[in-house]
Amino acid sequence: MKLPSGIDMDLLLTLDALLDEQNITHAAARLGISQPAMSARLARLRRVFGERLFIAAPTGRGVLPTPRALALRPTLQQVLSGMSALLEPAVFDPATSQRTFVVALHENPALMLGANLFNRIREQAPLARLRFALPDPDTLFRQMEHGEIDVFIGIGESVNEGWVGRQLFTDQFVTAQRKGHPRGQRELDLAAFCSAPHLLVSSAGDPFAGIVDRVLAELGNSRQVVMSTQSYAMAPPLVAGTDLLCTLPRRLLQQFTTTLDLFEPPIELPSLALSAYWHPRNHEDAASIWLREQILRAAGVRDRKQG
């Protein structure tokens, strides 16, 4: 749907405010104009569109958008979003920016980096917003190319060879058990590890077999995986309330050492490398550079080089 000719920025903002507020007084206050000025803009909207876009609510409180007004909303949001991007200054000022940053990442890196990243952004850019989105392999490339996602954080899955990347950190796997576990504080040997009941976090594939089980199988051993969950966030409280063991990245589990004891697993497991990736179109964008710097700092990377 196209917006008609003769409509200007004032009318676009008026239409947007009325759709959100559904109250003339509140919409006028949001735009910083008087109620007579708002009424004049309403009249202009009716002339431009050739029909009323809002009617008085039957309760006498506020106004209701007509079906035509509601149908205009998607196009209106696209236009306003485009205007906002057009007017965004080339020099990024985090203190005044109202930008929404979108980072695509799975639950594990979100738990490891999320709080630190948000606190850094909030401290320097109090008006900005941060959105975490689950990456969809079928749409991630398009979203990165269209600027719908600023940065993807992952271990290399779904990465396009044309993207720019920077390693954030490497991490090792450790095994957790609850405080006061009947096993005690003894070092985990292979026999104890294999005979104990285990919780496995598996977001895809076999819910009861993962990298630990593949390594054990190569050694001619196996363990007892008696519970499985797709959620990394659920694992620490589940382990803390049961006699289950769970093997996950150290950076994740060390946040829960008030309720969990951590041990080196008795087998050699590959390290986990987490990286940040972004589209070349954003490589020199001031706001994107700033966001990437916050991600690097949240991950503990101290230099500013970003590829």
C-alpha cells in the first residue's frame, strides 16, 4: 500500500502518534503541539486520504482507528524507519542514540555474554535498546545483508564466507555437580564419571548423546545420560537440585559456583571458540563499530582491532 501524495512528515508523525496513543490529548503531548494544532492535523489527514482515519470511541474516551488507518500502519512504519535511518548522523553518539541494536545468538553465548554486554551498552547509551534474536539458518544471511541483524555471535555454524569475523574467546568444558553431592569433592576419574547419572543439554540432534559421548565412544566407554534439556539456562538449577552431573563450558558454569562445584572432566574435550560476525556493509558504520567494541569488551577482548 502506498501513501498518498500531499502527505508530509508532520502528518506521518501525527498518524503514528494517534495509532499508538489512540488519544488526541496524549498524541498532541507526545508531538509537543497543542490540541487545536492536533485537530487541524486530523482534518488535514482526512482531506489527504479522503476519509476519516479515526472516530470517537463509544466510551467517550479517546479515538479508535478505522480499518483504513490500521491498514496504513505497516507502510507507515517502513517509511518512518527509513526516514530515521536517513537522518541518523554519520558520527555516532552513544549518549544520545535511540538505536535498537540486534544481535543474533543462541542461548549459550547469550548466558555467557548477555548481562555484561547489556550493562556496558546501558552505561554508555542509556537511550539505546538491545535485542537478542535466535539465529535462523534459513534467513540469517538475508537478515545480515539487509541490516536487520547487526552482529551474529556463534561458533561458526551458518557463517557466510563473505562476512567479517573476530574471535571473542575460547573456552573449555568442565563438569558440574551440586554443593553437597554424595560423591564428595573427590577428583573425577573415568569410572566415576561414567557410572554417575548425567544431564545433557542438546538443542539439536540426538537429545541423549553429544560431544562428550562421542569422545567416550572413541575410548570404548559410555556414560549414563538420564535427563536431557534443550535449554542451557535450565541446566544449572537442575544440577543444583539433583545428583546429576553436567558438562558445559566453564564460562557458563562459573556463574553458578554458589550452588555448583566444578571439576575437570576425565577425558580430553575440544575447546569451544566463540566469534562475532558482521556484514561488510556495516564494517565502517560508526554505530556498528561501537556495538562491536562493546561485544569485544564484554567478552574480555582488550584491543580495538576488529578485523
